[in-house]
Amino acid sequence: MEGEALHAKSSLPDRRVILALVLILLGTVVIYLPALNGEFTNWDDQIYVTANPLVTNFGADQVGDLFTQQVGGNIHPVTMLSLILNYQISGLNPFSYHLVNLLFHLANTVLVFLFLWRIFPKSPWPGLVAALLFAVHPLHVESVAWISERKDVLYVFFFLWGLLVWLRYLEKPRPALWILALGLFTLSLLSKPAAVVFPLVLLALQLLQQRKIDLNFGLKILPFLVLAILMGLITLQSQSAGGNLEAHNFNLWQKGIFASYGLVMYLVRLGYIHNVSIMYPFPDPQNLPFLFYLMPVGALLLIGISVYFGRKNRFILFAFLFYLINLILVLQLIGVGNALIADRYTYLSSVGPFFLLGYGIHRAIDHWGMRLGFVMFGLVTFAGATLAIQTWHRSQVWENSGVLWTDVIEKYPQVALAYSNRGLYYSKSGDWTRTIADYQQALALRPDYFDPQYNLGVALAAVGRKDEALEAYTRALKIRPNYGQALNNRGNLYLEMGNLRLARLDFDQAIKVRPGLVEAWVNRGLARFQSGDLEGAMADFDEALRRNPNLGHAWLCRSYVFFAQGNFAMAQSDAQKARDLDTQIDPIYWQQIHP
């Protein structure tokens, strides 16, 4: 039976299969409708799109930047190019970004079916079952509904397409097919570095099809390995430069426990869907729950069972290898990020277990007959509908940053990042009471957390609590002493409170550590002006305008200096430029310079 499946010729699916696949795709569109109406979130969307000049101000001279500029700690030019094209078409309309993500997810669903049908051509049903679960599983919402995770749906698209071409190449070894597979792998790598495991999947396919692993095979995949190693080295360097590696400094034993936990729980969570969240925090490594100490045993059992049954059935072994290979980089053996596990890491790895389930159903029907087939069909349909309902509800969480982070807080109230980012969301609407409360809660959980400490200063200053804002900025600067914006903001508060000496010190330091911060030049000019240093003030305003000639406030400030020097013509000229840039001017001052 197994040999027959391996060597059977695949043909076009019959109408029932096509109809089933179409229904899966239509149902997937329906359950993701809430996500299509979601806003950009403050979970990296500002880094990838809304505040990224590479996207919003892209020009032909920046093509090289796609291959050198880190975004979110990685270099992924194909993903960034897709976001740039998105912006060129629809600007900052989030609907179009969500729609493109969903379209790639639909394409990936079809590719999952085609890939699994290719490796098991005896029956399309295992692939169809896997495609259904892949399409509607709630753990995949993060990869689809999160705009910044465009890289996930994009790299999987090229990854699966590349595997299909490779399988075709194994059947008909034409150079053009080998080149196409290498090109698709390259596009996958340039979409997300997670694609570096592609050569390992090719090795797993070689085992599945009982082909020789010899020098000839090694030469065929050597360019794939070289590209994977090169991208791996680039990614390690980028992650290290971004401070994303080894953030927790766990020891080897703790890493082993967390890796075992991930290997087991990613599989468990595909069936036991509970407390789905965008953030699963690490437990205290010094006080781990007893369950974690059982995880190495669970991982060894999982591996042992897979190998034992895999020796008798290569489909079982391949399903496990596909799952393991696509998880190996995110099992915290090399610490990355601040989360123990993440839903997005199941997006491709889940194809292995889903295929195994579909294959098991096929084998059961083959052995027990079609009566069982009707029962299985009903159970799969029920499971798909149940998952689809959960995905519909999960999609609604991506409505905006407030809903998203509230969902995290309700499930994992110890996550300081959730309070910090929800506070940032509240600040955009001017809800300063809830903003301040969230920042304070984030700091209660993590006193050394810079972002909410700095943002607390901004919020307190906005409501006029200047003394408290000064304290907040001072605490932030103890965490990050040379943060230019915090220095400038604290200096501005000192300026408002009449402490020119301390204001000057902060502005001097802000300019020293961040010369491009034009606000600091303007503010230091104001401090000098108020202390009677007209020449120094003029120099600072000149420098500010040299750096940004469209800064209306700077033109107005320089107008004050000219007026104080008795140069009414220049005072009038600068004030007029300020007005042309929509800067509000005190009517009394305007009359003074226009006698």
C-alpha cells in the first residue's frame, strides 16, 4: 500500500475535491472578515509600515536599502518590497494590507493541498483535510491578521511552491526546474530568514521517497545549503546588532526545558486551543511549574514514538520531520524575543501534524470501509466548523491596538509590554487617565522598562503634572542616559519652569548625542534667547533651519531675535515665512513688527 502511494501518478482532482477546496477557501474568507476591518496596530506595524520611511518615502535610489537596511531586526527585501507596493497602491489604508495577507493565506492553503497530494498521490483526502485545518485554525490568525507578519504568509508561499517544483524536478530532472526551485527558495529566504530550513525539508523528501542520499544529491542541494548558511549568518548578525539574541541569558538546562516545552506544546496546542494570545510570557526560570520539568520526558517520548512508527511507515516519519524542521529554529535553543512560544511559528510547521491526521483518516477508511468514512467526514467537518468559529472570534481581536493588548492582559496580566503598548494606544486618543494608569502598571511589573517610563513623562507633561513628569524623565534617563528625546523633553520642562541652567545642560547633551534632533536646537536657542544670549540664540535657530527649513516655529523664534536686535525687516520676513508654514503668531507681536 505504501509503495503504491509513493509511486502512483497524480492526476487532476475530481469535481468533488475541487468543490471542497473552493468551499474551504470561501469559508476562510468569511471567517477572516473581521480582520479585514482591523486597523494598524502598535505591535511593529509602525516599524514595518506606518513610520517606516523606506515604505512611505521609497524612491528608485533606495533599492539597495532593501538588501541592507534592518527592519524589525532582520533583512527581508521581498517582504519590504511587497509592503512598498501596497503603499504605492493604497497608501496607509489598512484594509488593503490585510487583504493581501489573506490572499496569500488562501494561496498557501491551495499549495498545502497540492504539496501533500503530490507526496501522497493515491488519495487527495489527506491533503484536503490538512488544507482545511491549515486554512481555518485559530493559531494561524496571527500570521494572517497581523500586517507586520506579511513575511510569514509570503515566505511560506515561496517555500511551498519551491517544494512543489522540486518534487516535479525529481520526477523529470530538467535544469530549468532546478533553477526555478532555487529561485523560489531564494525568494522565500528574502521574505523571511526562517526559510533557511528548506534544504532539510529536501532531505526529508529524499528519505520519504527512498531516494539515495549520495554525492549526486549533495551536489544538487549544495547551492541551497550555501544560500541557507549565508542567510543564517546575516540573520545572526542582524539579530545580535538589534539586541534580540539571548535576551534572557538562560542556562543550558533551562534552554533544554523551554525547547522541550515548545516541541511538545506546539503540537498539543493544535488540538487543545486555550488562552490564545499574541504573547506567551516566560515563566520565572528559578521557580518553574512542575509541568515544565516533565517536558524533556514528553519531548523524548514524542521523538521516540515518531522514530519507532516512522521506521515502519515513512509518511509518519516525514510528518514528524516536517514539524520538527520548521520549528527547530524557534525552540529557544538560541534565545530570540521575549515570548516562550508564538502562534505564528505553527503556520508552516503544523502542516506535518495536519497531514498525519489526514493520512491516518485515509488509512482507517481504507482498512474499515466507507461507513467509517462517513463518520470521519462528519467529524472533520465538525472540527473544521469549530475551528472556523474560533478563528472568526480571534480575528475580531485584531480590531485595533486597544482590543489586541486588552486581550493579552486578560489572559496574561503579568506582561508589562501589553500595558505599555495599550497605554500608547490610549495616548493617541488623548485618554491620559488610562494612559498613565497603564504606564504605571507596566512599571510596577518591570521597573527598569524604558518605554513606559519615558512615555509616562510625556503623558504627565501633557496633563500639566510637570514635577511628576520631570521625575519620570529623570528615571528614564537613568535607564538610558543618552536618549536624546528624553533629554530634550526634560530640558523643555525646565525651560517652562524657568530653570534656564538645567534646561541648557539637557539641550547641550541632547544635541551632543543626537545632532539631528532639530527640536533640541530650537529649544536651546529659546533658552539662550531668554537668558539674553542673542548671538547664541541666532546661531541655534540658524542651525535648526539649515537642518529643516520647513520648521515654522524656528522661523518665528528667529524673528524674535531679529526683533530684539532691532532688525524689523528681517523680523517681518521670518514671521511671514512662519505664517506661510501655518505657524500661529501672537496678533500683538504681529502688530509690533508691522507698525
